[in-house]
Amino acid sequence: MIPDEVVDEVRARADIVDVIGEFVPLKKAGREYKANCPFHEERTPSFYVVPDKGFYKCFGCQKSGDVFSFVMERLGLDFVEAVKHVAARAGVEVREVSRQREEEDPNAPLYAVNAFAADWFRQRLVDPEGGRVARAYLEGRGIDAHAAERFGLGYAPDEWRALRDAAARHGIDEAVMAEVGLLGSSDRSTEPYDRFRGRIIFPIESMAGKVVAFGGRVLTAERRDAPKYLNSPESPIYHKGQMLYGLSWARHAIRREESALVVEGYIDVVSLAAHGFDNVVAPLGTALTPEQAKLLARYTPRVYLLFDSDPAGLRATFRAGDTLLEEGLHPAVVTLPPGEDPDTLVRGQGPAALRRHVDDAMDVLDRKLQILEDRDYFSSIERTREAVDRLLPTLRAASDPALRDIYVAKVADRTGVRRETLEGELRRPEAPGPRPRAEAPVPPRSVPATRLPRLGAERSLLLLMTKNPDFVERAGEWLGAEDFMDPAYRAIFQALLDDPELRAPPRGIDPVAGERLKEILDDPEEIGHAGRVFDDAVKRIRVGALSRHIEEIDRKIERTNEELQKRSLMEEKLRLARERRAMAPDDWITTARRLRGPNSNLPDR
């Protein structure tokens, strides 16, 4: 039998709302939760869960009990099986108890090697001398020893086989280490090597508290060719699109606060938790997925998005917002001051400052309208039509009928488009690929794909991204799809941002883009000095995008007679010219002029 103290520990650590919520759609009612009873038919909810006391009761059929009795009743398990079921969710180890030996978990070796690695990384961090630099880095980010211990943070020394050798001394199979991504390999060497080197390590835990993967943040600025963040590949126990970093720690706080804060990465989660925000989670290196949205929906309908406010961050924000709306959640956008992210803000100005920004969060549609207003999208018929196209995805995403009704009314009021027209647009199936010119005007001076040469920088970058998914995240920090001149490459770039592990054209992609993507995926070319090629390609693409933006501003300046608006446009033009000058050698500017033609009106450097 299971010892009483173990049963008590499982009961204390289990979240009864979480367990029952898997089977019954619970709704908060004060300090309790209610639903239609799962044990008998009823139209009016009479089934209540009281998390503070750890029990449930139905006032209709009179069934009641604790978390174990619910699982026994619902799943038909005996007491021992119910305790083990709940213990697995709560992260409590329960020894073999049944007389007949259970079948061994085929993934047990994978969990075991990850547990070994997590402990080894942890010991490297707390080593008085070896972990000194890593601890100093964390302390500089406002992450103290208590927060580091709470999240199990570790350190991977900048050595090629330190973890491999330590595992060998314990008889750990290298094939298992490779399967979970702890060891890497190269065509240039037959010897496997440590995948994580010179990095702060963030263990990624399942809801049961088992380590399933790792994320690593590069520690030394000297490693310029290394991606800032490196993540474990997918494995039999790790599917990044189905998990959220920090949820195993944050779920109770999310339910208690009735909201979740979603940030971009590991550091933001740990830093905010260290400053008193316990209801914070992050996606795992990909755009927020429907599966991740469903996870959040178990605990709260209210989600605050705290991504960067730069163009890449805004794109991620609105993609995440639409995904959340599709799953019935209500997302709000937290706008941070320019140049700030959640980590820098909470460290520089304190938790109260971040709370003020969270309190000022705007509904995702309101924020879209605000940005379109700020960018002068309602100044002409053509621009208003383009604004409607940018707003329609969010209207379509709203699965809550009442919320969609509110959204349609707002967009109709702001754009002047009749409500009936908008509803007709929503009833039309969304066409795959770029929309026709009559519905979505092409950005000024864009060139059709058939007239473009095979742009070396754009293709080289996409080739790098398909060969090494770590480049996808880095590219997304610098570029957006709109920075690409070639529409096909633009669509491929966006598809890779959505799925860095993409190995075939996704459904719905434009046919031309699909063929181009196949060519890139089948290209056997190995690019030497990948880091330098990446930097060069990003800069060339960004310079071209800045040049086109400057030309667009020139046209606006020519059209306006308002001095105040003209002065604002000139300031924006100078800012963009400075950014381009900081990135581009003279020969890149010459190339940009040549691509744009002899009448290009690029400002002088």
C-alpha cells in the first residue's frame, strides 16, 4: 500500500480544480467553481468545487469527496490507481504498489537522462568558482539564488564534452543523450559533443514536474556566431507547441489571479517571478499555438501579452492575440515604453511600474486600431481599405459571438464600412496566400515576383534558416516578412517564423512560394561561415527595406501641405536614414539604389 504520508503529500500538492477541470468545464463563482454535474443529467449547475478545502459536492445527486474520489468515480480506478494518477499530475513520485508489476514506461530512460543533466547543470551553477560568472550574470538580471533554485536554473560550461564525460562516468547511454538533444553531431567529426556550451540553462518541465527539455541562453558576448538562445529539439517526451515554459509553477497563481501574463522568453518568466509575478509563462521558441492557448484556457480566460513593442514583437503579439481569440480567450496587449521589455522594466523601475502598464492594457482589437490610427491608415480611401484587411483576421478569430459582435461594431464605426459589408467579408472563406490587388493594395513600389531577380540575400537567409532552425529566431529579432522584396520569399519567411522546424510547404501557402520552398529545402549547398553570411544577409535585406520605407515617406512629404505633418515625416525619414547608415556600407546603398531604379529619391548620407 501507499504510505499515508505520501497520500497526504499528493493530496496537498494536487490542484483539485486542475484535475476536475480536465473532465468538467468549470466556471469561477466567487471563491468556488461550478459546473453541470458530470455524474447526472442537469440543466442548472449544482456541482461545486471548493479549492481551499480540497473537495467537491453536487447538491443535485449529493455526490461529494476529494480529488481521489473524483478520479475513482470518473475513471473507474481503485484508490491506489487514483493516487498514482493524481500524483503524476502533481509531480510526486509514488513507488510501485500493485502486486502485479506494472509495465515499465518506455520513456523512463529519457526522463532519467534529463534529470541527470538538470542536476549536473545545477551543480555547475552553484560551484563556487566554476559558476561565478554565470551567477553574476543572473544577479545582474535581477535573478537571485532563490529564484534560480526555484526554476532549477543551471550552467553549461563552455566545453565540448564536459557533460558527455560526466554522463559516461555514470554509465549513461550516449544514444539516449542524443535522442533528447543533449549531444550534437557534425559531418566534420565522428565524435558527439555537448549541445549546450557556455550557456545559462533553463530546464523545461512537464505539468507533472518532470524535466523534458532544456533552453540555453548564451553567456559570453564573444560567441558572436552562436544563437542567443538554443533549445532542445523535439523528442518523444517534448513537443514544444504543446507546452508553455513556467506553467507547472504558474498554474495555481494564474487561477488565483484570474489572468496569465505571456512573455517572450525564459529570462522574462524567471525575472518577473523573482519580482513577485507568479502568473507568468512563455511559449517555447515558436509562435503561440492553439494547443498552448487551450492550456491557458484551463486556468483563465484572461491573457495579457507582454511582447516587445518593436515591429517583430508587434507581429508576434497580434498573431498570438488571434490564436487566443480562436480558442475563446480574451487577450489584452500590454504596451511597454520604447526600448523596454518586461525584464528591463521590472528591474529598472520596479514591479509597481510593470503593474501600472498591465493595468493599462488594451484589448487586442483596440490596440490594432490605435496603431493603425497612429500610422495614418484612416487618411484616405485606399489606406482605409488596407486597414480593413489588417483588421479582418482579428474579427474572424473571435470565436466568442458576443465579442465578435462588439468587434464588428467597433471596426464599422472607425472605418465607416457598413456592418453588413464587414459581416459579408467574414462569411467569405479566407483565401490562401496573398490577397488580390482589388482587396489588399500592394505596398507602394513593390515589384511582382516575375520581374525580380533571384535575390541573393533573401534566398541565402532562407537557406540558412531551413538548415539550422536556430537562425529562425535570430532572423525574427531583426526582420519581418514585409522587409522582403520578393513576395514568394516573404511568404516562406513568414511560414518559417510560424514553424521553425518546417520541412515541407505548409497548407495554404501560395503555389509559387511552395515551389520556391521545395527548391530551398532540397538545396544540398553547405554554407561556410554561416554566422557571417547570416549577418550579411540580414543587413542587406534590412537596408533594402529601410530604403523603400524612406521612399514612401518622400512621397508622403510631396503630397502633404501641412507643415506639422511634414516636419514629423522629415524626422521619421532622418531616423530611418540614421538606422540605415549605421547598418550599411556604401556599396549596399549603391545596390539599393540600383534595385530601386534611376529615379530613386534616397536621402544623402
